[in-house]
Amino acid sequence: MAKLLEGKLVAGKINQDIKIALRSFKVAPVLASILVGDDPGAVAYVNSQSKAAQDLGITYKLLQFSHEISEDKLIDAVIELNQNSMINGIIVQMPLPARINYQRICEFIAPKKDVEGMHPANIGKLVFGQARIVACTANAVMEILNFTGVNLYGQEVVIVGSSEIIGKPLAMLLLDKFSTVTICHVGTTQAGKLEEHVRGAQILIVAVGQAGLIKGEWIKNGAIVIDVGINRVDGRIVGDVEFAAAQERASFITPVPGGVGPLTVSILMRNLTEATKLQQEN
């Protein structure tokens, strides 16, 4: 039976480190969060951010815009925040309306205020192993893996999901630890190879958003399973992995909810303190 990897246990230590870092600032850092529309998932994440900021003594400013806002108007709002010296961090909540290009929006966020680590300059530093601000969820996964005590060197790691905010940056972080990394995506599934790759994973990380995509019987005995997926099924929140069956085979597994999610907010706040330090180094 796998041990549960609960995000709140890992977040506790990170939050203590954040509080220590905040003592070095004369004024509490300010995080500006942009929310377009009222997507329930985005609203829930915003509420979690606001509560975490309040608990840590960080100033949180929510800028909520109508679902009808144009891409150019949203960029104008980002530029205004860039120019405001009182703002230390900027995050744009997903999802955005289909007509708005998230990547283009990220390009307009000042790299030193980019607390999601998605500006091309920060992604480039990640590739070279020099990033001080890294995508929150990807970094949360790394913190959970550190918590298990596993030596990542040479481990067969399979990431299911190749998104810019999780799969791709996570692969870079794991390569820095000399893990052997395989990324699976829709092409893998269509080629009928997903099960084969999953069965060989010593560490499995799934971030797709499709309930039950990974069958419990596919999990290698003793594997570590990190389920980043969040899906609503019959009024319940579930992950991408068949949890009960996977728990019987894995050594460690994250619950959904309660696994990666609570830790992601703490990583965001840690990124804010790092962004503030970068701005003070000018």
C-alpha cells in the first residue's frame, strides 16, 4: 500500500522559509493576479492564492476583467503592472478565452515579475539550468519528489502530458538531476504506446486532465506516482490515475485533491519572494 504524499506537509516547510525571507524586505511584496471571466477552477485558485498571501503577510491584488476583454487590452493591463514599481509579481490565471493567446500575454510580462516562470527569458534560463523562477506546478512536483527522499539520478521517469506549464519545464528540471525522462502525449496514445511507457516508469507524473486515463494495473510495483490532474466526476474531484488500484502497487502516491495543488500556491509565493529579490538586485 502506497504512502500518501500530501502537499500540505511539504508546503509547511516552504511557508516557513518564505516567512524568513520576508523579514529581509522593508515592505511586503505585492502580487498582482489577473483573472479573466469567472471560470470556477480559476476562481478557486485565486481564492487559495489570496488566503495564502494573507497568512504569509504578502499583499495580494486581484484584477478581474470581463470575459469579453480583448487581447490588446489585457496586454495593456500587463504593461501597466510592469511599470508600477509597487508591484513585485504578476500572474495571469488560466484558462483564458480561446481568442486570447496565453503565450503572447506571457511575453509581455516583465521577466523579473513573471512569478509563473513562463516568459521566454525564464524558460531559456531553465534550459541552461540557471532559472531562479520556475513554473509553479512543475516545481511543486520536484519538491514532492524531494520529500520522498528518492535519488533521481538514473531513474526512469515518465511524464504524461507535454504542456508548457508542467510537462516541458518539469522535463528540464529532471534532466538537471540526470533522470532518464520520457514525455508521453497524444501522439503516444494514438500510437498505442502509452501503457508500455507507463509500465516501465519508476517515477510516473501525470498532468493531462482526463479522469482515469492511467489504469492502476499499469503501475510498476514500487513506483512513485504524482498525479497532477484535476477532474470533476459525479460531483467529486479526481485525478488522471485510477487511485485505488494504483495505491495498491505504488510506493508513494499523491491524493487528488490534496496532493500537488496545495503545494503549488506555496511555490507561487516563494517565486514572488525570489522575484522581489531580483528586482532589488538592480
